[in-house]
Amino acid sequence: MEIQLWREILSPYELAVDELTLKFHHIIREYRRAGLYSPIEQVDGRVKTISSILDKMQRKKINANNIEDKLEDIAGIRLICQFVEDIEKVVEIIENRSDMEIKSRKDYISQSKDSGYRSYHLIIYYEVNTIYGRKKLQAEIQIRTLAMNFWATVEHSLQYKYKGNIPEHVTDKLLQASDAIVILDREMSSVRDEIMDAQNSFRKKANMVSDI
Ligand code: 0O2
């Protein structure tokens, strides 16, 4: 496929990622301005690179005619939470929005992947307006804790380094680390209320100073 054609295909996805990122950032701002704890801590977004699309097409035997149908994560948003409990709240926020329609979900938190990967995935339908008109496209939203994200980031780098064939002694370590993260998230949850209180008072104080 020619580069110009790729640009045309990916352009609405760039718009979707920009809009969704902005909207989730604004949710954080709204919570904080209201003096409330935000269940979303960080927002990240990306459009899948052409080489990564081509890899996945080959891996999943996807035909060039139905890339947009079959590849649900051309637009990807990652929402990072501090605590496991926040993930449910974030899903609820998305469920209640009129501009995002949930198509499907994958709960890799209750049941982690064999690799040890944990995250909650939503595939949504989202409409963008371009100069050619309206377009309803799919986007993947990954929701996970800071600790789960740390694990996924490290594992992703190792997948890249070993080209998908991570040596067994390293995968064993990763599985152990994944279990340790469940324990860490559980421990952090047990002090969630205190941490939330502390952060709220800290933010209120910081806001008062910046208002002067
Ligand atoms: P990238 O580079 O992040 O875009 P699969 O059949 O498992 O390949 P599928 O059916 O598309 O994937 O859906 P799934 O399982 O929900 O995975 C989608 C995305 O979740 C992946 O996209 C990764 O971002 C992330 N993910 C899934 N499994 C793992 C894992 O074991 N480790 C890490 N670090 N991330 C994972 P891509 O396109 O594979 O990769």
C-alpha cells in the first residue's frame, strides 16, 4: 500500500487519539478542580505505527481490505490509575458517556494472560468529523494501575529485545514479578483512603498557593 493511502487511513485515527486524550485529561482536571480524587492518574495515546499494523496483519492473517474492521487497536488510549479499585470507576465513566460506545471488553485483571500481563481492555466505537464527513471508528482503551503498567512496559521492551522469544529464565522472573505486583496493588489498596485524603489536602494547598 502506498504511503499516501496509509496517511488517509490513519488520519481519522490520529484525530480520535487527539480528541480522546484531551477528553480524558479534561476529566482529570474536572475532578481536581472540584477538589475530588481523580480515578485516572495518567493518560497516554498513540496511533499504531504502519510497521506494527503490518506485523499484526501478518500474525492474524488480516486482509488489506478489512484492516479497519479487524484491527481494533489502530487508535490506542492508555488510562493509568493509582489503585485497582479506580479501574472499575473509570469503566463506569466510559459506560456513561454518550460519545463512546463500548463494543467489547477483556478483563485480564481477574484472569491474567499467560505472560503475566494484567490490564482491563475496552474496545469502543467513537465518531470523528473530518473534511470528508463523519466516520465511526474503533479504539482500544487499556486501563491498568501504575504497577501493572510498570510490568507491561518492562515486558514489552523485553519482547522487543528478544523478538518475541524471551528466554525461559526471564519469563519465569516476569511471572514472579507479575505475582508481586498483585500483592503490591493489594497492599496499596489497603491504604487507599489515607493516600486519597493526603493527596486531596496536598492538591488543595497547592491550588491555594497557585491562586494567589
Ligand atoms: P502494541 O505494540 O502494544 O500495539 P493478541 O491476540 O494477544 O496479539 P489482541 O487479540 O489484539 O492481541 O488483543 P489483546 O490481547 O487485548 O492485546 C492487545 C494489546 O494489549 C497489545 O497490542 C498490547 O498492547 C497489550 N498486550 C496484550 N498482551 C500483552 C502482554 O503479554 N504483554 C504486554 N506488555 N502487552 C500486552 P499489540 O498490538 O500486541 O502490541
